[in-house]
Amino acid sequence: MPKREDLKSILIIGSGPIIIGQACEFDYAGSQSLRSLREDGIETILINSNPATIMTDPSMADHVYLKPLTTKSIVEILKEHPQIDAVLPTMGGQTALNLCIEADEKGIWEDFDVKMIGVDIDAINITEDREKFRELMLEISVGMAPQATATSFLKGKEIAQEFGFPLVIRASYTLGGAGASIVYKPEDFDELLSRGLEISPIHEVMIDKAMMGWKEFELELLRDKNDNVVIICAIENMDPMGIHTGDSITVAPAMTLSDKTYQKMRDMAIHMMRSIGDFEGGCNVQFAVSPDEKEEIIAIEINPRVSRSSALASKATGYPIAKVATKLAIGYTLDELENQITKSTSALFEPTLDYVIVKIPRWNFDKFEGSDRTLGLQMKAVGEVMGIGRSFQEALHKATQSLEIKRNGLGADGKGYKNYDQIISKLTIPSWDRVFVIYDAIQMGIPLSRIHDITRIDMWFLKQYEELYQLEKEISQYTIASLSKDLLLEAKQKGFADRQIAHMLDCYESEVYNKRTALSINRVYKLVDTCAAEFKAMTPYYYSTFEAEVETAEGERYVENDSVVSDRKKIVVLGSGPNRIGQGIEFDYCCVHGVLAAAECGYETIMINCNPETVSTDFDTADKLYFEPVFWEHIYDIIRHEKPEGVIVQLGGQTALKLAEKLSKYGIKIIGTSFDSLDLAEDRGSFSELLKENDIPFPEFGVAETADEALQLADQLDFPLLVRPSYVLGGQGMKIVINKEELEEHVVDLLRKIPNNKLLLDHYLDGAIEAEADAICDGKDVYIIGIMEHIEPCGIHSGDSNATLPPFNLGEFVMQQIKDHTKNIALALNTVGLINIQFAIKDDKVYIIEANPRASRTVPFIAKAYKEPYVNYATKVMLGEKKVKDFDFKPELEGFAIKQPVFSFNKFPNVNKNLGPEMKSTGESILFIDSLKDDEFYELYGRRKMYLSK
């Protein structure tokens, strides 16, 4: 049966601002869903308050509403669009589901005759109400851990007395494990029970007997209205039970399950999905398995919607779960849909992986001083990376190289821990860097059995680590000259980077690179084809690996490479890697627009990125996707293979920008602003000279490399001082200090964390107003796309400030200075493409804080507010296809747009919530107001100084 004919217009609810526990995986799901509906000629109406995402781009839906996610907004949209037939709430995470349920309870869907598709409210209620879910599981003979529900403090105490410790407390109806905790000791129970009851919107908690040390697995399923069910992916958590899956290292396919247990788990998952309700779409099921021969399985939970794991599973398998789930929601069946990868087989199939994927979360604890860094049931990661390899070891190395935490992979970089007590402590209490510490423990000689006893990580994974260390030990006995081809090939096949091998051999990275090139040990590229090459794939989605040469009967030697290079002119766009505070989804938006603009100019587009949550790594965004670390060695090999016209670095945040120097050094063309100009803007000394030459004021500053130099500078500059390291993003390490003791303490701390870095000391303009401008420049003309004024005073990071577009109280004289300075700086830096400049305004004088000749966090916000595709325009300028004067700029905005930061402090209850020069927000929303008399503006303006900290 084809799609339903009664669905002509559908409302999709987005997930709102990015928070810990709900990130851009829902932007990816929503974007796929919108495209899927449009393919079928269905009108799409979207509500989402997040301006940084591709999902809210005007090109994605027929009508986009950047409104707060409230039932009031829903009613306004339904009144404006009485033609809406149905609502699809499963693409926007828990936020969309909760809003949909609230609207249902208020009778809104019934009032407007809107059907809910893709989900069954009863199914959600069963899965969220842990007591009902438990009863159902017992009814269908699916085992669960002993658990009970408490709706009061007294009841919770009674349950604890009955079960004994350790216990798990989980709050009902929350996201990302909010309110969940493991309680080991009775004295901690009261406080954690109270917190769980408070966080749950229905003040209910489920108390489970903790299954510590059991293994954890997830299955991703799809089901259609004819009850066809396919299992897309089985994911194994390397970390045992007790750590939220969003904070766990996960591996696909499952590595340590016997086939018999896997089949049993499949049957249980299908049985569970069918029993919770009658719905069509995606579903995620989590299980715990006992770590013994019995392999006893118990169910943990089931989510009847697309989830964080379904984005990962889509990228891991090449099967677009959100896209297919949307088709199922509008009435198609799996056997009617084509496999998006092969285009010749049906979607009623289960992907086969002839490779391994490893996902590692990315944390940002450094932004939350005093935060509890241990991992548990409440998710704390802000993003994730995925590595694809032919073996677990290769995928693990690629994932660690993608994290961008100044590590080159596992071991062999001189950065491991050497202190026995510290290693044991980090293994005992799960920490964010345990993935590296396991290697350090093996290197120190701690037996695998001891590591297993402490961590409960399966012995299979630990043996994989041990093999890597044995190989490092063996290679370290050689020199670059005496190392054999076989050993070098083995090291590359196991994922070791050239610079790690150089560390083992005590030589330069370039020597390792030259040797492997001379020995024909080159990367080859393999297709992610969903069917282990059984059918021809049409999708250019690649990962790299190393293979031994094959010799034909004629004596010809070759290595098979799936990536065929065309003779078209090509452009590489470097992605922004894992999401983190200071570099989020806004750069993914920029990269996607850059790719689309380059395609419009006739280029073959090549995307390199390693973030599984994003639209840029969707297999049909660019002409070719290389799912690889944004890490020099991988990028250079792709560039040598593809021979592009050039590389776009200014759309991928600091990740891509940091590679500009290497690209320039190796003679690879940077599209747009040159490396020299990018470097000049980052180098405070040279940049200040440029400002002086152009008569542009800036706060007095100095550069120090030691604490002594900083203290001497303080005498010249006067306190308060703003201290910061150079070449960082998101205000990392920035602080305002008011005396010499604070200055010395902060400088010593910074130089310990970021050795050999130059520190910049600026006289802080106390009480100044902060503003920023974004512009497009072609080297001759400059067009300012937007000027924003921050509601908070200067000193709070721009990413944490509420900012208004256009400014609300800057006079004509100040505005003219901002415009003049922006144009002069853009031209003086020879900018080609985008530039962002930040200003401090004091006594009607405009000072320059900094200039960044690249895409900034605010560009998507301005593009959405003014309804203009600025990144598209800027990319065409970078490519030399267009000049600024070729565009007909017509910004449309009545009233004001306010960029409002959103924080995830609830994940770190004991952290100082004051704001300062270091960015702490995880996302943002957009608020439109008609005038400055609006109550919400008054409230923001009234609170503007409340959180300012040093």
C-alpha cells in the first residue's frame, strides 16, 4: 500500500536549543524527515526555536516558525494553517514529545482535527511510566532488574530498605538521564532521592537494584504498519552498566555477544516493540547482559522515537533511519521503499557491516570549574566522534584522533599518566579519559585481570588494547631505517598515526610519511555500502584503511580502492569535528551551505568530517563524504588522492582554521582569505600594528610568556586585566583579574594547561557596552550583514550574551564608527569571504576587541533573522564566482531578533553559574520582539549584570 492520501500538510516539532542530552542528532533527524516529506509532495510546517541549525533554514520546509516551543506557539501556527492534517513529533527528541503530549492533554490536536503520526501516545506513556513498563515486561516474560516506583520520599526509603545497596534512582519523564544517580551508600540516598523526585515533572522515581558490571547493548529497530520489523544496528557499549549510553564508548557491530544470545536479544526487542503499541517508525531498545557464560538478558528501556543512537546507527550503517521512519509514518511499508544506498534493493533489509565503528563522547568539563567529572547515569557529554576502520583497533584509534584534545591516538605521544595511584583511581571511578588510561595501565604493567576486575570492561576489549601496546613495544626497538615494511603496515592497519610511529622511533613525522610512501603503504578508501559489497552501492560515502597488496596471475600488484577520482574540478570543505562549547552546530550549518553553494558553482564537493550527529555527514549532502578525523594526516592523504582546486577552512570553526598553516606550508590552496591574513588576525602584536596604521582604537595590551613578564606588564596596563591564551575558541582560559595575586595564580595555571602559549593581557574596559558585526568582503567591497548589541556588559563571552539585532541603543555616531572600522579592518586583512569583529564601546568611543576572518557563531542567527542566505553568498565570493556587488541584499526584519544563550548547568549542580569571558552555553534560541517595550526584553535587560563574574 502506498502512502496515505489524507495527509497533505504536516507539522514537525523540532528539538529547540542544544543542551547536554539533546544535541544536533535531532537536527539531523528533522532535516532528513523534512526532505523525506517533500519528496512525496507533502506541505511541511516546522516549529523550532534554534537559529543555528540547518533544520530551520528557509529552504528546508515550506513554512518555518522560529518560535518558542510552547502550546501557545502551536495554537498560533494551527490557526494560521488550518490545512495541517497531522503532527510528526518523533524527530525532535524528548522536547518535541513532551510538547506533543502536553498539547494532546489540553485537547489542542482534537480542537484543530490534527492526527498524530509516527507514534502512539499510549506507547510513550507506557515507556515513560516505569511502573506500567515494568508490568508490561513481566506480562510478556521479558526480564528486568528488581525495581519499584516511589512518588514520595517515604516510599523511596522503604524500597531502599527492601532492596539494599547499590541502587539506581531514575526520574520519570526526563532526558539525558536527568535526575538519575547510582547510590552506593545509605548516607547519600536521601539527597539523591529528593533530587530525582524534584526533577521529574510528575515527581516520580523508579528505584532499581543496580546491575553493576553487566554489559550493555542497544538495538535500533524500524517497523511498518504491516508489522514488518528490521533491526538496523546492534551497538555494544564498551563501558559496562552504570554509565549513560551518551557518555559511553560504543562499538558496532556488537563484538562480544554469542550468536545465540544475539538472536534471543533480537527476538526480545521485536516482541517488546510490538507489545508497547501500534505505531510505525523507529525505536531504540537497551539491554543488560550478565558477564558470564549464562549471558542472561534483562531489558533496561525502550524509546519509541528516533534517538541519539539512531543518528549514530544511520551513519554507522548508511541506512537513513529518520528518512525511512518518516516514510513509514505517512503510510509506506518497508518493502515499497528503495534502499537509499544501492537504489536497486528494497528498504526491507538489515544492513551488514564489513567494518567496525567506534563512537567516543566529547566532554567539556574544563568549562565547568569544580564540576564532578566522574561518569554515571546522568549524561555529561556535549558531543561525540565516530571512527570507521577495518578492525576495532583501527576504528578506536581514528575516534581518539578525532576528539581534538591534543592527543594523537592511544599511547605513543608522551602524554599518558605515569602515576600508579592516579591510574588506579581513574580506572575505578569512570572518568572522561578512561579510554586513554587503560592503555597507560597496560604500559605500566598492571595485569589485564586487575584492569578487568576494576572496570568490568570485557576482556576482549582489553586484549585488543594489549595487542596495540605490544606492537608499540616491538616497533620502539627499531629505527626509521631498520623498521620493516610488514611492521609499518601492521601499525598503520591498527590505526597508529604517523606521528605516533615517529614518537616510537624517535624521528620526525615526515620521515615516517616518506618511508611509508616509498614502500607504497598508502591509504585506500572503502565504501560504506550497508550490504558488505553484496550489491553495488550508489552512495559515495567513504572511510580509509590500509591493505596489503594483492598480486594477480600476471604479476601485477595493486590495492583495491573504492574511491574513483573524477576529472571534475573539486572543492574540499573541512568540517568542524565534534560538538563542544564554543564550537557547535552553527558551523555545521555553515559547512552544509558552503557545500551547496560550491555545487551551484559547478564544483564536485568533498566533505571531510567525523561527527555522526550532523547534516554535513549525511551521505547525500556533498558529492563525496569522507567520514574521517579532521586530523592532518587523514586530510593530506585525501587531498593527495582527490587533487582539489582548494580547501575551504573558514566554515568549520577553529577545527578547520587550525589546519590552515599546514595546508599553506604544503602548497595547498586555501579558498577565500589566505593563511597569512588568518594568522595576522590571530597574532595580537601584528594585528594591533595593523589597527594602529589604520587609526583604529583598541584597549591597551601586552603579550607575556611567563608569570614574571605578566606581573611587569600589569604595572603598565592597570587593573582590571583580561587575560587569555592565543589561538583558542570559546574564550577558553579567559579571565578578568583585579590584582597581582589573582594574575599570578591564573597565569601559572594557564601555562601549566597550555604550555608554550603566548598570553595576552588587555586592559579591561569596565562598564563598556559590547557589540559585534559580521560582514562579507571580496577584497574590494564590504557588505555588513548584521550589527548586534549585547545586552550584558563587556566581559561576558559573546556566546553567553543575549544579543539584539539590530542594536537597541547605540547612537548614530557609534554606529558609524562600527561600520567604518568593520570595512577598514576587512579590507586591511585582505578578507575574502566572512569576517566577524567584536567591539567595546565606552564614552561613545568604539574599541576593537578582536577580528576573526571566518564564519562566526552569529552568522546563521543573522541569516535566519534577515531571511538571507549569507553563507551561500560568502562561499561564492570565496570561490571567486561572484563579487559583493553582484548580490541584491534585501534583509527583512520587523522589530528586533534576540539571540538567547541556553545553558546546561543542571547537569553540574555544584558548579559556579556566574558568567565571564569563558563561554559556558551549550546552545541558543531566537526570540523575535516587535519593540523594546516588550516584557521579555525588559526582563533580560534588568538581569544583564546579575551573572557577571571575573
